[in-house]
Amino acid sequence: MTDKDYAEEPQAGDRIRITDRHGRTFEGILMPHHAFSGSGIVVVKMDSGYNIGVRPAPDSEIEILERGNAAPSSQTGDSDIVTDGNLPIISIVSTGGTIASFVDYKTGAVHPAMTADDFVRAVPELSARFNVRTRVPFSILSEDMTPARWIELAEIVAEELNAGASGVIIPHGTDTMGYTAAALSFLLPELPGPVILVGSQRSSDRPSSDATMNLLAAVRLTRTDLAEVVIAMHGTISDRIVAVHRGTKARKMHTSRRDAFKSINSPVIAEVEGKEVKFLSEYRKRANTPARVQGGLEENVRLIYSYPGLTADTFSKMVEGARGVVIAGTGLGHVSSSLIGELGKLRENGVPVVMTSQCINGTVNMNVYSTGRNIMKAGVIPAGDMLPETALVKLMWVLSQTSDMSEAREMMLTPVAGELSGRRVE
Amino acid sequence: MTDKDYAEEPQAGDRIRITDRHGRTFEGILMPHHAFSGSGIVVVKMDSGYNIGVRPAPDSEIEILERGNAAPSSQTGDSDIVTDGNLPIISIVSTGGTIASFVDYKTGAVHPAMTADDFVRAVPELSARFNVRTRVPFSILSEDMTPARWIELAEIVAEELNAGASGVIIPHGTDTMGYTAAALSFLLPELPGPVILVGSQRSSDRPSSDATMNLLAAVRLTRTDLAEVVIAMHGTISDRIVAVHRGTKARKMHTSRRDAFKSINSPVIAEVEGKEVKFLSEYRKRANTPARVQGGLEENVRLIYSYPGLTADTFSKMVEGARGVVIAGTGLGHVSSSLIGELGKLRENGVPVVMTSQCINGTVNMNVYSTGRNIMKAGVIPAGDMLPETALVKLMWVLSQTSDMSEAREMMLTPVAGELSGRRVE
């Protein structure tokens, strides 16, 4: 094989045309081979942004339509692509996760973080319409997210918005994306524009990756009057709709499906279908207020799941030394009556206890049964229809601002960022 | 008012006819007034078993069609109604909960437990067709359920089936009904007939109570060839269908809806619509083997929810002294990499750790990402698509039978009662 022959082999990043065994022809960008692609499968990124796996007809060749312009993108820190000072600015604050596993088209290696360059390549229409700024404060798998990183992220988001970004897109691992969205919702109660967390359940180099479509939807949202922290992820298992969930109301409800995220006890805010953004419920609109980080996060708050067999002794160990406790109780917000004495002790020690439900859907109501009424008497704060994860993050935020029990209670009961729907029950 | 006048006032338990403000006429049994009924509302139990709340027309009187034959039922222990030795026997093992809050028609007081008498009154067609035996081992709100009570319950169920009951119906509070169903599934791996847990999200004296319809469906199931532990609860928010869920696969997914229970990662076994039982997926059929309690339950197993901010130090406190640990990790079964050292220590101390997902839907798979692979290297046992609650109960059951780490692992990975669907991933 001569150098020339080699040069004429199709390479990742080239625009190609290929025919499959059923005679169907596909045109798009050739993606690098990936362990998940399967042997004999060629992955093509279609103009829709959707990757498909094609098994070529035995006698067919891959036709190169256009050589890829794929310089290896070695940047891993902050980067800008400024094409025209008059275009709106989108800020990408990348944190890692599957969606940030972008593949270098030349080397086939997986980037741990996303640069402006990667991003523009994933969503080619961007460079003509936006100036893209990228910041990469850290690049982690999202199970390693911490409250300290949430504060760092909130500060960067505020900076970017105040520096003129029309919206901030945060690529993020899906494992803890719901928690991060809730944290940013409380830390940034006022926003001049949207903050959109976006993830991917399948990495970008796999057939059926959801990364590009979710990113495209996030870009579309920066052009609307939305000014909330939201999550944009596939709304169905098909590639038709991206659902936009309120940051305090979204939960990952499936380990692997692309439509894993669901709005719980709340309608979705919007759906993005192609270029259209359809708003479906109330949302906060852009205002001329600058973004500002409010409060911090008390890290020493525990989330305890209650279950038959959880004894007072074990519970007492689990909450030892905590500054605050969130319980995911059973049903309407119950724990074994044998634990109620421990709840009383926590109150005496100035440790607020918040009750949520492990049912996830519905609202806690501790006025219906005797156990609930006794839990209320022990001073436990009902979390209404708040998700356990959102209540955890909110209690961290509240306790960074007050250590007064009745003030903490009042803050927990007062809606801040759409985390409580429905009527106040206490 | 004379004694005679008083006697002619309609009383709870009487068969009445009433006209509402829209001119509609309702006929049925007058139910006692309840705090939830609302002022001016009369609750009538229709012949369908459904309770409706009627607001009478201002000028209308309640017409008494037949005096109630409602002797106060003061029994709270075991009781039998034997009408014909040739009829099949249904055994009711009542444990308490909303469904057992049957109202005494004469006094209006709420029974803490259900007697055979109450049961026959709730489902009148019973007495002609079945001999009903009732046992009330305890009467609790289900948040107070314990592993020791599960064993007691399993033993009674086995006794009843071996004494000739064609099926056992267990009225149970909904809070922990899923946990109990899983526990009975493991403790009773062989059954000659069905064990049906049945609950109610609205107490029997309220309009829209689901108690009677769920009970009726349970009765119907005793006439089939089913021989598994199942949960029978409303399948939709209407009163049309009762869904039958496998005991190891059912989870309470709403705090208050009547269709709160869902089969997770598994189809429902059957639907009961009117008198018809429609089987929709594979199930275990009656066999001539006697029921037998296998194993016990090690109570000292912990269920730990992982979240950002959970430090190694706190985790270590939470699991201190445990014989086994189940984690509800994020996504495909992850925890912060800072906890992996603690997982290794647990293995060194002979404490099995099982990984489930807080996503609830889907299956854990720790071979996809580096964190998962490191968790696997630390000896953690993947729970496949088992619910966190089912994994907790199964680990209690396994550790009552072995303290050998590799034997415990093998038992956790081997399906016993339909708790694992799909392919084994380890």
C-alpha cells in the first residue's frame, strides 16, 4: 500500500456515501470505529446529527465526497471560537461525562473534555450563527460530583452570563445531573438567561448517540426567553423530541434509556422538535438582572432511606454528627414508629429533619395517619412534593444561610425555584 | 324526637335510596360519616362495591329500603365462617393498614383488624361460595413492619395453605407492601396456591375507596392456577382493572393514587377485570408440593442511598457493624470513587455489598465506565434489574443461610422468585 493509496482510504471526519446490503444509500460524516460499533459496521453521522450504523453491501466501496477538515483538537482548557463580534455568544461549561467523551477524528482517541472546537464540529451550524466560548472547570464522571464543585460551577455560570453569554450550556454526566440542576437552581435564583444541562446516555461515537440532538436542542433554547436552570434530554426513545425539564423537578428514572429523565410531579417546561421550541407550561423569563450566586452549600447533610429493619440504633449512627437530615420515608412520609424518638432528639440538638417519600411521585402528607402526626409532632419538616434529591440539595443550601431551626423550616417550606408544586401542607 | 322517630332515621348499614341535586337516584348501603367525606355528603356503597359520595337534593329524604343487619363485630382475633364443608376455603391473614380499617356499621368505629365477618360483609358474594377463615397475627400500620413479622407471616401462610386453603389473602398497609411481598416470595419459594397481598389507598368508608374492588380481585385469583406471591391493586385510576404484580417486582410509585403500585422491569402477571382474570405473562402454577418456609432473615442489613456529598467517613459510619449492605447507587450502579476504598474494606471484613440503582428502572451494569469497573474490583455484587428494596430483603434472606462470601454472591446472582429478569451481568 503506497502513501497515496493510504491517503485515498476514507478516514474518520470525511464526508462519505455508502450503500448497505439492502441497497439503501447513506451520506454523512464517517465516524471513528468504536468497540460498541460491532464488527463490519460503519458509523455515519447523518446531517440530522443522528449517528447510524451501516453494514455495507459486500461489493460496495465507501465513496469519499469531501475530505474531512479534522485537525486534532488538543485543547483541554478554556477556548473561544469568535467568528463575528455581532453574533450571540453561547457559553459551554463542560464538566465531563459521556457527552464530553468526544472522539478526536484523527486519532480516534476519546477526549476527556469538550473544547469549543469539538462542540462546533458536533453541531456544525453553530459556527456560522454563534460565537462559542468554552470553559472546562473540571472533567469528571458525574458520580464524583461534590457540593464544592456545584459552587464552582455556579460561579462560572454567573460570570459567563454577566459577561454577555445569551445562554450557558453545561455538558454533564447523567448520573448526578438531576442533583446538579437542583443545586444550580437554588444557588442562582435570579438569571438573565437559560442554564441548560445536557447529557448523553450513549457516547458520541456510538450509533444511536443522543449527544448531538440534545446539544442542538440546548442551542435552540439559548435563543428563547427562558431564564431558568433546566435539563434538556431525549423526551422519547425515538429521536424526535427533546424534553426540557425544570432543574428542581427532573430525575433520572432509567439506567440506560435515552429518555431516562422525567419531570416528576410537574409538567415538562418545553419540548424541542427540530428547530421548534414549544413551551408547554409556565416558566421564568429573561430579565435585566445580573446573575448572582446566593448562599452556599452545607455539605454535612445526609439522605437516609427508611425501610423495615432500620432500627433506632442504626438510624442514630447514620445521622450522627449531621447538620441536617433528609429522609426518604415510605408512603405519605412515614418511618417506623420506633424511630420517632430519634427524630425528637435531632430536633433537640438543632438538626432539622426533612421528610420526603421514596414513592417519588405524589406529595408527603403526614396529617392522614397517626404515625405521620407523631412524626410532625417531633418537628419534622414536610417536603411536599419535592424530590428526595432536591430536598437534600435545598437543605444544604438553607443550612449554609441559617442555623436557626424555625428559619430553616420556613425556608424549606417556601418555594424558591419551582421545587414545590401544589398547596403547602404542614 | 321520640324513640320511634329516632329508629326511623337511616343508620349506617341500612339499604337506602337517595336523590342528588341533579335528580340522579342512587341505591346502596349507607356508610358511616367520615372526616374525609365532607360536610353534607352522604356516602353510599353501591352494589358494585364502589363507594360514592352523594350531595342530596335540598328537599329530598333518604328512603330506607331495608334495615341493616349490622351486629357490631367485636372479634379481633382468628375467626371462621363455615357455611358448607364442600366449598373452597379462603384464608385471610390480616396485618392491618388502611384496608383493614373496616368500619363497624353500627358504632361507626374503625376496626383495627379485619374479621371473617367484616370480610364477608365487604364482599357479600363470598359467603355463598367460600368458607372464609381469618387470622390476625398482628394489626399494625405497615411502616412498623419488621423482618421478624415477615417470618411470622410466612409461617402462618404455610400453615393455612397446608391446612387446605385454596389461597391466602393478606390485607396489608401499602407503605411497605412491596417489601413484605418480596420477603414472602423468598421465604416461601414453593407454594401450592396463591398468596395475594391486597391493600387500599383510600379507607373503606371513603367515597372512591379501592378496598372492595381489590379484595374482590384477590378472591377471583384464588380460583385460578396461580401459585406465587403477588400484589393485587388498582391498575389504573379508574375502577376498571386490578393489576396483579409479582411480589419481587412491585413498587409503590405514588404516595396517594389508587394505581400506586407498578411492576418494575417486568410485565404485570395478570389483570382482573370484573369476573375475568386475564394472564398476561409467565407465572408459576399450582403444584402438589406443600408450602414450606425456607431460610430466615438476617435483620442487620442496611440500605444506603448514594448522593453527591456522601463522604467515605459518613459512609463508613452508616455501614458500621452491618452484616450486609445494599447500595442504591447512581445510574448504572455507581458511587463516588472516593467510596471505593470503603467497599474494599467491607469485603475484607466479610460483609457482602450489593449494588442496585436509584434510577429504579433498568439494570445495573458496572462494566461500562471506569468507576463501575473499580466497584466490581472491590467485590461488589451487581443486583441486575432487582429493585433496591427486593435486593435488601434478598440479602437478609441469603445471609440467614450462609456467611460465606462467595456463596452469598452466587445466591444473590441466582434467580429464586422472579426477582432477576434479563441476562446475568457480573
